[in-house]
Amino acid sequence: MTTYDLVVIGSGPAGEKGAAQAAYLGKSVCVVDKGPAGGAWVNTGTIPSKTLRESALYLAGGRQRGLHGHFSTTANIRDLMALERRLVTRWREKIEKSFRNHGITRMIGRARFLDPHRLDVDGEVVESNAFLICTGSRPRVLPGIEPDGDSVHDSDTILRLTTIPQTMVVLGGGVIGCEYASIFQALGVQVTLLNSRDRLLGFLEPEVSERLEGILCAGGMVIRHETRFSGVERSSRGVTVFTDDGTLVPADLCFSALGRVPNTDDLGLELAGVDVDQG
């Protein structure tokens, strides 16, 4: 069993910065993560989505200028995803290099508390008087709308897309739903966005939400508010979303953006003496 001054669980932005600061102050630090460095921010969140967004805007600008062929979305989807993967790889290495430069120990594996001072990492135990939990979150999955990486996607699986659909239905009018809806609309996809609330991005001022909706609708997007969905039927032709008012919304692909949940359910926080609420 190895003892550290600080053990950080998670290598996303919070984990990386917390570990680096502690190491800078002369503390021995270990960072534990079950996957590649960078967390959702690098691997499935900010970096990939912003890369796709900028690429989509570039393609959209080409089409608006009457430049077809080279700007064809069908021909360039593999290039877009390849660019995204290259940038993700660079960011992963940048973070790993930061850990090495600061003398931070890296462990890859699933972490679970044994007690308030010990952590099991796939059978290896580390000890510390201080733990920093930076495990981030994952897409929320509802029964009947589970992503399959084929006709139903979330923000994790959409990055493995190999072809651009002709039509797409987006479930959710929050940040992730609006972002990917705008990305695919820029790629020439006919997008229908179903929002259970009365406006997009409810945390914004109403006039800002209205302005955003106006821009999206002017580009051809169909947006329906206060619409709840009861399920998704999958077939060889794509998907059909069933809404509470009996309307059927068919599309080639369904993108689920129904919020996120914390990655803390398998950490054994109760063994560490941490009380967890259900907020």
C-alpha cells in the first residue's frame, strides 16, 4: 500500500488543476482515472463538441457561398471525426505531460473507497488523509431511450458517427441539445428539437432564448416546446419518437440530451463517511 498526501479521483479540468497545484506546493499526489486523461471535457465534451462545431460552421459557410463538392458534408464526415480524434489525442498527451512534469503518479483503474483513508484501485490500495473527488458526470439515460450507437445517440456515442443523417430529432432544449442541434443543422441536417420546457436554455434571459430560437428556426429547424415524449421505436428506417399528445416524429437518428448524472454511484462514498443527497 502506497501513501500520498493527496489522491485525486478523476483527471478532468478540476482533477488536473487540483493535482498540479498540490504538487507545485510540494505534496505527493496520485491521480486515479478509469479512462484516458482529460475526463469528459477532453474525451466526450467540450473539446470534441467545439471541434465539430467549428468544422460545421466552416462547412456551412462554404455552402452559403455556393461552394459545393469539397464542402459536401457526406464526403467530409470522416475527416471531421478524424480531426476531432487528433485534437483529443493531443489534449490527452498535454495533460499526461503535465502530470509527469509535476511528478504526479498516475493510476488507471476503477476507484472505490474502503474507508475514509484508503482507496481500492482495481485491487491495489492507496492511502491518504486527503481525497479530491472530481469524477464528473455522464449522460442521463431514460428507459426506452437507451443509446445504441446506431439510431439513438447521446453526447458520448455521437462522436462515433460515421455518416451524417438526413433528418434528426433532438430530445432536450438545454445546452447540449441546442449545441448539437445547431451543429447538425449547420451540416445540412433537417433537425426537429423537442423541448419539455416552455423555452430553450431556461437559465438565460427570455429575450436571449427567443433570439436563439429565432436564429435556429430561420435556418429551418423545427422546435416544439412543452412536448413530452413517451418512447422511441427503432426500425431499419431509423426512429420514431412518440409524444404525449399522440404525435409521431420520425427521423433517421435520435439524439438524447436529457441532462447528466454524477459519476459517484460506484465510489463507495458511504464507506468514506460522505453523505450524498439526491438533489
